[in-house]
Amino acid sequence: SARVATGPSDEDNQNYIAELVARLQAAFQLPGDVPSLSDEVALTIAADGTVISARRQGSSGNLQFDAAVDAALRQITHVSPPPGGKEITYPFKYSPSGN
């Protein structure tokens, strides 16, 4: 679950994380012979929606899967402004299969 700043409701934050996951999913391309795994990721987003940092936190154990996650993260440079209008970091588990 995400560590959240005071301000926006948990529901607002969960909806925002769902938007971030959808953006990552849209950018993600899994190589055909690689199993669908999961990675812990963290996105730091400025008040205006600029993505300051997007990175994996650890490894899935599969270098090709990790590289595909890294490539998708690099494509996300701007999202809608975060709830509360302040810079915030959202850590979450990303799995292309939704697990």
C-alpha cells in the first residue's frame, strides 16, 4: 500500500495509483517468452504532474522483465497532478497481469 501525505482521502490516493498503474500498463511491452511477474516501483510526482522520478525498487528476478518495466517507466514523464496538489512519492507493486 502507498504511504500518503495528509490531505487527500485514501480513496483519492487509490484512484490516483490506479491511474499510474494504467499509464504504466499502457507503456509496458512484455517480451513474448518472458513470464508475467511483478516489480515494486515508485513514482515521485511534482505538484503539476511532472514525473520527477520513476524507478524499480528491487528486482522481479528476471532481467528481461525488469528491463521491460524500466522501459515503461522511462516513457511516463507527465501525469495528472496528484491529489492534494503537492509533490508526493507513490510506491506500489506493478504486475502486468494485475496480480
